Amino acid sequence: MDFNFKELLEQINGYFTLFCVFPGMILLGLYLSLRLKCVQLVKLKHSFFHLLCQQKSSQGNISHFEAIASVLAGNFGTGNISGMAVALATGGPGALVWMWVMAFFGAAIQYASCVLGIKYRTKNEEGEYVGGPMYYLSKGLGYKSLAILFSIFTLCGAIAVGDFAQINSMCLPLTAFGIPPLASGLIMALLVGIVILGGFIRMAKLASLIVPFMAFLYLGTAFVIIFSNLPELFPALKLMFKSAINARAIEGGLLGLGVFKAITTGFDRGLFATDAGTGIVPILQAGARSHHHIVDGLVTLVTPFLVMIVCTTTGLVLLMTGAWQQADLQSTNMVTYAFNTGLGHISGSSIVMISLILFGYTTVMAWACCAERAASYLWGTKSGKWVKIVYIALIPLGALIRVDLAWILADICITAMLFTNIIGIAGLSREVIEDSREYFDGSEEKTSSATI
């Protein structure tokens, strides 16, 4: 019964992704890319510039770097590690190519959502700046009911993505070392509670310390494996693109089951890894100190770019080491096998475990903050603290849930958030385009000249 229910959920999410999310992301992403003159690529260097440039006179609670660290804390999760193993196992190597397609168009959508998130942000009762899709849906479009619906989806997403999927992936390698899943869940609940009960600013400051370290540790090791196996790089890339588009199936007038799985899995994993368009990025960035809402849109362009580097290196390591073809391995265990094989030493397991715990830990905290903001919008600021307590209490459950069920629930919640958020971005896209053109025509050049 459970297996059939899981299959039903997978089919529903797969068809919804293919016929709603896929065209929605492509059309809106293409429209914004054209009207904004491919801002996700052309303005990428400005993203790094504004990330490092501190705006002392701007309003906000945290710096741009702390804001982006918070965003990356939510992006650099187990989806970058175990999620790539899931992508290859369910969608094949071609899923990695479609993941990049989603990330490209998703970056333009994320830019627009962050511009709107700051433009329509407000101060809560505690003096903190809060924003996100719920605010521009209600204040910008006047869709109060849709804002409520998005907040509910965010609460569900926090539980499915932040609690279940993250904790489940983190506990898999720990179980192999003899640590019971429940014990891992309880310890993680304690460590998360210490930080998130101290508020969003505490989480942002901790993320700014942990994120650079964990990214350097994981990426550094992955690059060592790739360069140590360079002869396998070209065949792996060739396999990815060949699997992404089945020429024979298309010539025959059919999309083909393999391509169908590659597209849906690639988009699901891309959404899970980057959160582009889901709406959590503007929620986490709402407290950033900024003198102009366009600047915040530019700063966030760096996040999908960095996340895709992590995801791609993970996928390449899995392909180049042959780990993705090991039928008895799933999720995190597949990545552990790949790193051990690539390094030729069992130290790969330790590196994956440390990275996974840090990636998952920061993501759990980021989603807790999103859950608090959603609850505060629905029921007031005081309710946010109670929601965080419930969130912490549910963490051990994520260690016990089945891995395949955890991922499909996470995908469904993220898809629902994305679809709701797309409505808001599409409805306010003219504002984003007009504000961007006005800023790029004058303000940016003046700011850059003054800074230099």
C-alpha cells in the first residue's frame, strides 16, 4: 500500500513538473531573460562586486555577505550531495543537463523574486525586516488568499525539505558507522535548536562562518577526484548530453520515457538544489542591508551559479567513478562510495560525512527561519517561536522516514511553492523590468564610479 502510494505521488509530481512547472519555468524564465537582457549572465560580475561591497548607509539587519551565506545555507544542502545520487538513479546522466537548463532560467526568476522581496518588505514587531512572496503577493498584487496559500506551502516545505529530506540523508552514512538514526536525529535537533531559537541574525552570522569552510572542503576534494581521473571526464560529459536528448525517440514523434525522467528529475533536483523561484531566497534575504532593491536582485545571481558548480562536480564524480551504476547503493551511500573510489582511500567517507552534516545542518536552520517567517505572516510574530519548537521536535522523525518517501514529499512541496510564486512574479514582472532598466541606465554606473 505504501509503495503504491509513493508511486502515485511520483506520477502526480512528474506530470505536474513536465506539463506545468517545466513550461512555466521556461516561458517565464525566457521572457525575463530576454526583457532583462540575460541579466543572469551579463550582470554576474556585478553580483560578486555588490556581494563584497558593504553598504554602510543602507537599511537592514544583516550584511549582504551574511544574507547570501544564509541563502547558500539553504541551497548548500544534502540536495547538492545525495540529491545528485537520487537524480542519476532516477533520471539518468541526462538529468544533470536539464538541471542546468532549470538553473539558467531559474536564476532570472530568482532575480525578479528578490527584487520584489526587498521592494515590498516591511518591519515586524521586533524591528526586523521581513519579506518574501507572501508580501509581494498580498501588497503588490492584492492576492491575499494566494499569499496565505504560499505561506502554508512554505510550512509544509520546511517540514518535508528542511526536516525529513535533510535529516534522512545525513543519518544514512552515520548509520553505517553504527550510530542509530534516532540518536542522530535527537543530537541534530539539539544543535539546531541552540541556534534557531536565538533568532535569524544568529543563524545568518553562523552561516557566514560555516558556508565558506564547507564549500571549500567539499569542492576541493571533488576537484581533486576529477583531475585525478581526467581521462574519464569527456566520456562522462558526452554521456550526460547524449542521455539528455534521445534523438531516436524524438525522430519517432515520442518524447521517450528516458527523456521524460531526465527532464522531470533534472528540474526537481535543480529546484531542490538552487531553490530558484521557490521563494525561500527572498525570504532569507529580506533582512539584508541595501540601498536599492535592484542591488539585492543582482547579489543573488551568484547563488545558483555556485550551487550548480557544487551539483555538477558531484554528478561528475559519480559518473567518472562508476558509482551511479552500483545497483545496491542509494542516496548518500552512493556519494560515499564515489569519493572513496576517486581518492583511493576510505578518507573519502569522512569528507562526505563532514560535508553532508554541515550542508544539512545549515539547510535545516535556513528552512526553520523560512517556517518562522511564514507562520509570522499567517498568525503574527509570536507564533513564529512556537512553530520553531514544533520544527525542532519533528527533526528526529526525519531520521526514521523512508528515504524515497522523504524525497518525493520534498519535491511536491517545493513544486507547490514554485507554482504559487511564479504567479506573483509573472504578475509583477513589468515592475521588475522597469525598475531594472531605470537602475541599469544610471544608478549602477554612478554607484560603481563613486565606490571606485
